[in-house]
Amino acid sequence: MHKKLFIPGPVDVAEDVLSKMATPMIGHRTKDASKLQRSISDKLRQLMYTKNEILLSTSSGSGLMEGAIRSCTRKKAAVFSVGAFGNRWYDMAVANNVSADLFKSDMGEPTTPEMVDEVLATGNYDLVTITHNETSTGIMNPVGAIAEVIKKYPDVVFCLDAVSSLAGSKINVDALGVDICIASTQKALGLPPGLAVCSISEKAIEAAKNVKHRGFYLDLLALYNYIQKKDYQYPSTPSLSHMFALDYQLDKILEEGLDERFNRHIQMAEVVRAWAKKNFDLFCDTSYSSNTLTTIKNTRGISVADLNKKLAEKGYMISNGYGDLKEKTFRIAHMADTTVEQIKELLNIIDEMLELK
Amino acid sequence: MHKKLFIPGPVDVAEDVLSKMATPMIGHRTKDASKLQRSISDKLRQLMYTKNEILLSTSSGSGLMEGAIRSCTRKKAAVFSVGAFGNRWYDMAVANNVSADLFKSDMGEPTTPEMVDEVLATGNYDLVTITHNETSTGIMNPVGAIAEVIKKYPDVVFCLDAVSSLAGSKINVDALGVDICIASTQKALGLPPGLAVCSISEKAIEAAKNVKHRGFYLDLLALYNYIQKKDYQYPSTPSLSHMFALDYQLDKILEEGLDERFNRHIQMAEVVRAWAKKNFDLFCDTSYSSNTLTTIKNTRGISVADLNKKLAEKGYMISNGYGDLKEKTFRIAHMADTTVEQIKELLNIIDEMLELK
């Protein structure tokens, strides 16, 4: 039995979108391939509110995160972390011999503009990584206020992990001054995993020109140069299946209307937060909690594993806490094409199972 | 109109296989995901004639090629090249600050066992890369004889680019002593692009343990360690769609029978070679020409671009020569699920168009 997924990726994919994954193959060096890849880039620019170039990578979001920190750190990277995926960015720097320092917030607390200001004021850093939405804890960082601080440091390349928020929460890349904004397809974009996307600014491109060993497959400058020269075609054969589906899904997203889509995510988040407050507690303060997933403190000491087993029997799936937060918390994702009604349906079923009503 | 693809990837994908790309999503941290990924690994071991571990990477074949040369070169890599994809391996080393030397054969000539012996006898190298089947020229290197030479050097990690040959030509990984055998899905495996696979030996794993900066996303040791610990699950969210399709297609490949499948590829190659010799000429000697694609010397000085345009109108597509070989050669791929009858049909149509009969 297929389970309805309320996990923070992979998400359920609408049937018509899924069917585009089965589009017959075309040559990747054809005009049709150029047209497809150009079309995706144009639509992603709308979704990201940017005039910057778009890069597509046949990899998970981690691939482009590694590409960004490795390709564009000339001196040293300041990595701000509010959980597992923030830490991952630091691990990537270390694994690539890229100089970096890690600045972790206390568990459940956001990255603050003050922290970022203090660190960048040292003048030691020329790249900063911020997690917009931390999938492991459900924190959505105050990216607007953080962005204002980063703007004071014009030499710093601003990398944003929007893997689990893009298309679920408004990210105005150009207004925020984000140089590299990264997402992957299996979260709020509502597609299967296997493709990552990012926007890239002129500043980031110039930075990469001053880095000698950027690698090959994840070298953002090489991708950028290639698509300029070859009309949006990529150096290696890309996942055309994902591209067919993404192009189609972006039409659907733009048809829904971006504001409408972001509002639907807020509404879903509010429903889950109200339920969590009534029956459990929220893991993090609502002033910085995510619009795409909610982490719930397991104040009742239920067995999350058992709950998920029971949910599975009914055809639903939520997520246990991530890493050390397993059983201490659980996570309900409300992203992509999920509706408020579906969220309410899920919560009603949990109510019945836990006899909360 | 969909064009029947006789290009060396992406290949046409059978309808039933394509439909598996539209399988509804599952969680990538579930027992079902482990089972799927273990099943693929077991079947790939049969296809590769190996007891070694299998790694899956959501990337093109280039991703795993880079991962191999970067993760396992401790001292210096000897890169043997018979075309664009051999050269690419050298570019990957340079881009990663991995010490490497490039040994190119004359255009249209194979890598010889003697060349390899001479180079490895210097004792300067601890990793060697060989192209099994060069997509840009249609050369299939004499891997058996080369493997015998490499066996004389037990400290050397043997990496084989089988991107455009695996599942189209027999590669007995364990008998050849290949440490890392790499392929991607969009060639003879008969799937859409977007996933790469490799086998990896204990020797390669041990080598990687002595390399400090292996990167993150393409670090073969990290992938290996993770799947051991997490029951065949991967560190980053993988392309589950490709995995559903690959698992299904491997069943079909094993059902056809490996010997039958390889023989069908030889038959197709013989038909194309005979046609080429009659009407044009072969780019490389039949003693080392590929079983999965044939490069034809354009001795008649036809316009390959025009021919492909006319073929497109009838719903077919072949490949022009690669890079500098454009118009001087053209390429017909005969791989994956293509039949001898389909190859004959294509050649008949070309005969009519060029008035060769």
C-alpha cells in the first residue's frame, strides 16, 4: 500500500507530475534539450525572484551545497548551523580542505543577525552559509534580518540552503542579496528526489574565478560557463526525466500563484502548530518555526515509532525526530502540494490513535 | 514526434521500464528503500560478475569517475585515454589537485597492454584509469590483455570506465581484477540518465582510507561506509525513481540472459560494421571496435547534419562525430534494448536517403 508522506522529503508527488517522469527520452545535445533547460531556468527565476543565472545539477541538494562552498571560498567560510544540515556544510568544507569555521546555535535556537555580524566583522571570512529552513529541527531562520547584516560586507558570498523551503516559503533572492540559493526537488517543489537547483550571482561567479581547485562535477563555474556557451546544455548527461517533470510542475506552481502557494504553507503550518500546542508542545519558538515542517516536542512520552507503525497501517507516514532528537520529538511536514484538508485529516487520525479527543 | 534514438545515450527506454520512473514516492529511510537498494546491488553484482560491493550515485557517470580518481589516488594516477572521455578523467584529476599523468593513444588507436606495462613499471603510479568503451570514437579497448598487465602491479587500483558498455558487453570484474567498474544508466543499461553505478573492491576501499581530502558527495569511502552501517541506504536522498526503474530493468536483463544480451549486441555491431564497410569505412580497426556503438568514417563526404535532419523527419536520430570528428565521422549506437531488426530498419532508411542501393 502506498503511504501518504508527511515526511520532510521525499514528498508525495501529484499523479500528473509523476507521469512526466516517464516522458520518452530525447538527445541531451538537441535544441529540444536546450529549450527545456532554458524554460526551467526562466521559471525558477520567477520562483526565486531573481535575475541571476540558474544552475541545475543531477545530484541531491548536498551536491550543490558542496559545489558552492568549495567553488566560492577563497579565504575562509563562516558556517552557521542550527542542526544537522548546517553541520553538513562544515563537514563538506573539511572534506575538501576548504578553510571554514562552524558557528552553532544552541539546540532549538536560530542563527541571529547579531551572531552573523560579530563573526563577519572580524574580516576573516569571504563566504557565509546560512540554513534557511533546517529539516532536522524545523527552524526557519530570520533570513531577512540576517541578509541585512550580510549586506554590510560586500566581499562576502552569501550561500543559502533553501533545500526544504523553496516553493513553500517566499525567498526574494535579489532583495535579500543571496548569491547562491540552493534547493532540491523532493521537498516543497513537489517532485521526486534526484535534481538540485540553485541561483548564482555575478559576485559568486567572480569569486569562483579566484579558486583554483573547484573539482569537476560540482564545479559551479564550469556549469555556469558551459550553459552560457552551449545554450543551457550541461557538461554531463543530466536527468532529463526530472527536467520534464520540473518544467511541468513549475507551470503548476506559477498557476497556483506564488503568494497563494506560500499562504497555503503558512495555513498548514498554523494548523499543525495549534494542534501541537494543544496536545504536545513545539520544539522551537513560533517566531522562527518553519512554514514547511513542524517539529513537535514529545511531551507525552508516546512511542513515535509505534505511532508511525499504526499510521502506516492506515496509509500515512510522519517522521521521527532527527538523530539525537529521535523519540524526543517528531516531525510533520506540510509542504509541496499537500492541502490544509489533508493535514487536518492526518491530525484527526493521530487524535484517534492517541485518544487525544 | 518522438525520435527513435540511435545515439550513444540517452538511449530509448522501453515503455514498461519508463513507466517505473513514475512509481509513487517512498521514504528514503525506510525498510522498503533498503530492500530496493540491496536488490539492485545484488543484481548488479550478477551483471558485473563480481562479489565486490556496489555503490549507487545520483549523478552522471562523470560523478563516479571523479569520485574514483579523487578518493583512491594516494600517490599518482596514470590516465590512459583514447578520446574525450579518457581525457575527462585527467581533467578531473587536475581539477581536484590529484597528481596524474595522461597517456593518449593516437586518434583511432586503442590503449595497448604494452603502453600500460611500460608506464606502471616506473613505479610512479598507484591508480590507473582505463576506458573500456570510448563513446567519442567507438573504440573498445582490449581490456582482457590490459588487465593481465595490471595484475603484475598489486598496489595499483584499477579503475574502468564502462559507462557505455556495461550490460552491452561482458565485463567479468573479478576475473579482470577491476577495482572500480563504473557505468551510468542511460547507455547499455537502457534507462534514463541520472544515476551512476560502480563496483568497488576491498583494495580500493583500503586505498581511499589513505586519502585525506576525498570531498563529500562523491567520496566513495563515505558512500561505502554509510551503506554498510545503514543497510544500503545512502547519505543523501537518492533518485528513487531511477532505482525503481533500474531494479525492474535488471530483472529484464537477467531474464533475457547475459550471454544472449551480449550476443545480441555483437550481432548488431556486425550488421552496422558490414554496412559501414560496404558504403563508407570504419573509423577504427574491427579488432578493437565497440560492440555498443560504431563510428563510421565519412568517406563519401555527405553532410551528416543534413542526413540527421532527414532522419528526424522520419522519426530517427543518429549522432554526428564527436568534437573534432564532427562531419568527418558519424556514430550509430546499437545498445540497450535495440534489436537487430531495428538496426536493419535504420540502415535501410539511410540507404534510401543516400540512394546507396
